[in-house]
Amino acid sequence: MKFNNRFLFLFIAGILLAALLVGCGSGSGAAPAAGGSSGSTTGGASSVSFAKNVLPILNDRCSSCHGGPTPRAGVDLSSYDSVMNSQVITPSDAQNSRLVIAVESGLMPRSGDPLTADQIQTITNWVNAGAPNN
């Protein structure tokens, strides 16, 4: 059976993502409380603000490709409305949100360094809080 490099990469990324999700799920939230220094980003889902915590990450790391007049792949991450219209978020379900899956797996951003664990946790907490426009 012949495999191409893209298939192999996606297969390995899927396995790593599954292992990450299994490992993170067993702690039942204990790791974020002991984590970063900014309580608003890792202190819990209810304390995350889209405008103050999530949008700055998206603007800094995502909007150069996923913003402007022609966002890549039709995914615009430059504002709350555009994020929600891009259908990459499943409110209250980070595990099934395409944005969270892409940044956790390291598939996004394609250029530059991956998001930090705190940045990923911030986005995850916001999605799990219902992805409010706050």
C-alpha cells in the first residue's frame, strides 16, 4: 500500500491529538489552575473575555492569513462576528471546534511558532464557556 507524505502527516497528527486529548482529559481541569501567571486566561472558562483575551491572540497570530478582504480558506478570524460566521467554533464544545483542534495539533498557524499552551487554553476556555461575545 502506497502512502503519500500528507496522509502520513495527518495520520500522525491525529494520533498525537488523540493522545493529547486523552492526557488532558484525565486531569479534570487541575492543570490550568496551576498553570500560567494570568488568571484571566487560565483561571477558568467563565473569566475569559473574547475582546480582552481571545481577539488579541487571533489578531496577533491568525489574522494576517485569516483576515482582510480575502481570508485564507474563507476563514476570517478578525472579529467576533467573522469568527462565528466562519463556523470554526462549536460553542461550549472545544473538543469539536475546528479552531481548537487546529491550534492544539499544531496545524495552525502554518507560519511562525505554534500558539503557546496558555494561548490555546485561553481559546479553549472561551469556547467551553459558550463562546460569548464579551
